[in-house]
Amino acid sequence: MALGARATVHSLKREGRCDILDAHFGYPDGYAASLLGRWLGVPFTVTFRGTEPRHAADPKLAPRLRDAVRSAQRVFAVSGSLASLAVELGAPESRTVVVGNGVDVEKFAPMDRAAARHALGLPQAAKVLVTVGGLVERKGFHRVIDLVPELAARFPDLHYLVVGGASPEGDWSERLRAQVARLGLQSRVHFLGALPPERLKVPLSAADVFVLATSNEGWANVLLEAMACGLPVVTTDVGGNAEVVSGPALGAIVPFGDRAALGQAIADALVRQWDRAALRAHAARHAWGDRAAVLAAAFRAAAAEGRGGAEPVAASQQPVS
């Protein structure tokens, strides 16, 4: 990656068009940026997005993560837990900044629930769960499907919307469909496929509760997208999930792997009266525009420091979540 980009970056620098390199994920991107920075004398930043805990546990990759964070002008992390990992790997605390992912509150806005359910052919009085994500093991669709028979005994009109398709991590589509067939849930579990962002508000608006039984996340944008559509969230206590679902007014956090706790949290969420406006207001406080402003200021400071002109870190560049 570094060798392939070297000539282009060198050309851009010679033309005065390369102030800073911005790499996302500690490895391989961050490590490649550290090589380019050393070879060409260009400051670089790296963002931890969620793969880093696994790579840090790999004795072959951990040294490369350490090389990247120790020489980076800034280490951004999408959650506090990832920022702590970066510091453990050797990133200076003064150069480590938490900037969570954001949400487009214009694109993700609630539509009329009755209209959304009509569009999806769902009963108006149904209790509806939804999960959005790649159909892979990590996202935990199978964990939710496994709970549907028990939940349906309590909520006879329960439906579960599965939104997503294959991803670079794999494709569990057939496995999930087989699980649904084995449990006799064909009339309750609906596979909607992968939808473009502008259409996601339909299933999100049709649902009562968003569920993400994931085994690993950095900062899951989809949680904010669900809240922007007025949905409470039930998710697992991994990665930055507890930083997004940061209070009981937003949903529930359960231990990963605790099947009973997950089922109870979903049932509780289905019967609770939620303040949908408060959920959307929380999402709005994480709008992309605010995130971009923090990053732009940090990039300016990092580029100045890389040129040897130390620029003080403004308050807007302090860690945010």
C-alpha cells in the first residue's frame, strides 16, 4: 500500500498539494501512512475505527500498530475505548482525540409510521424489531432470530425486519434464512435486502425498537441513524456502543453473550413508552457537520506541527464523544 502510493504522494508534495496524510484504521492503512510519512517527510494522522483490538492482540501486527500511533501527528478514535487502546499502544495522550461518527439528520428522519408499515406490508398494530447491517456473524442477526419464538409468545404480533446484504466480512444470508425456516418464522422475519441510505428511514420508521446484538464495534453509525428516526436501541456492551447509547432514555446496553438479558431488554423496550423527540434530539447532537469542524481544526493544527510551527490545540479540538 505504501509503495503503491509513494510516487503519487511524492508528486503531490512536490506540487505543494500534500499537507497531511489521513489514514483510516490502524492497520494496514495507518502503518502504510507511517512509512510514507517517514519516507517523504509528510505528517500523518490515523483513525482507529474498530478493527484495532483484534490487530493489537496479534503479535505480528501489534508492533506495526505501535509504529503507526507513536509517529502519528494525531490519533483519532471513534470511541473512548479505542482511544484508550491507542494510548496503551504508545500514542501520546496529548495527540489522541476522540471524534465519534455522526449522522445526517436530514437523511435519517422519521416518517409517518402508518405509511412506513403500509409500504412494507406490516400490520399496523404489530410490534416490530429491526436490525440494519451486513449479514455477517459479527452483527448478530442470528442471536435476535433465536429469541423471536420466545418474544412472539409474549407479543403475538411480533415482526423482525432484517436489513442488509453481503459485506467484505462475508455473507450469512443463506444461513440466516435456514435458521428462520428451521424455527418456522417465515411469516415473522422479513429479509429486506441491502437498502440505500435514503430508503433506510422506511424500515426504521416502521419499527418500535432497533436491536444490534453485535460482538464488536468501533462506533456504529447505525445506532445514531436509528435514534434519528425516533427509535430506542438495544445493543451489546462492546466497543463504543455504551458511548452512543449513553443513558436509559436512549435504550439498553446488555452484556455480550447474555441471551436472557438481551431477550429481556428487547421485551422491556417493546412495552415502554419512549420519548421519540428526545431520541432524535440526542442524534442531532452528533451531526456530521459538528464532527467535521472538530476534524478540520485538528488537521490544521497537526499540519502546522508537522511543519515545525506548533499551533495550540483549541478547545474545539479537545476530545469529544
